[in-house]
Amino acid sequence: MTGIIKKSILNYKYNNSKYLAKGYAIILSKLLRNLDIDLITFVPMSKNEKRCFNHSKQLAEELSKILKTPCIELLKKVKDTKAQKSLAFKERRENVKNAFALIKSVKNKKVLIVDDIASTCSTLDACAEKLKSCVVYAVVIARNMIKS
């Protein structure tokens, strides 16, 4: 991520700039409009996280309105983890291993998981692992590549 896009995303994530979610959702909805999905969910936050709101949830709810697809909270965080941004590539997967659990069972659905930023996709993979009986897609605002 570079320049103004990076600044915008970091502003959304760390400065309580909720108003940006709708714009991001409009952009993402154009990329997702032909994707056949049954429902939208999001990466959950732990209760101990210090951010004002769950960015992934807000983005998922905005996408839900635009795509006219239900947004359902399917996952919860059951393990406190270190901030992914502070970890090396290989540590990230281990950090989120068994960190999520299903709170609502779904089977044979096409599910879109929403997150804000993906670097190694470890968090998204850990969430998707809990939805084994579903076809799972993921969308993020940005991808920040980290070398392994």
C-alpha cells in the first residue's frame, strides 16, 4: 500500500473514520456484483481489542446493503492473539490458529468473508477453516504483501 490509499485505509482503521466504509463498500461491490453468494460475514474482533469499532463488520454491513445479501455474524474470536502486524510471516499463521469458532452453523452456503487488510491471509484462512462445508470467498480493502 502506498500514498493516499494507504493513508485513507489507516485513517479508517485507526482514527475512527467510519464514514469511509460506505465508499469502500461501493468500490468493492462493483468487483463483487457478479459473484453468487448466499450471505456475508466478517472477521470478528476480540473484546480486548482497543479499536472503537469492528471495521470488517461495518464494511460487511455496508456491502450487505448494496448487494442486498444478508450479513450474518457467524464467527467469534475465542483466543486472544497478538496483533498480526507485529509478527513475521510464519508467526502469523500460528498466532491465529484456533482463534475463531462458529457461533452459528451454516452448511452448503456460498459465504463472503470481509476483512479490512490482508497481508498473509492467515486470519482469513483461519476463519474460512471454520466454514468447511461452505464455498468461501474473501474480500479486503487492501492487500499488503509480506515476504515469507
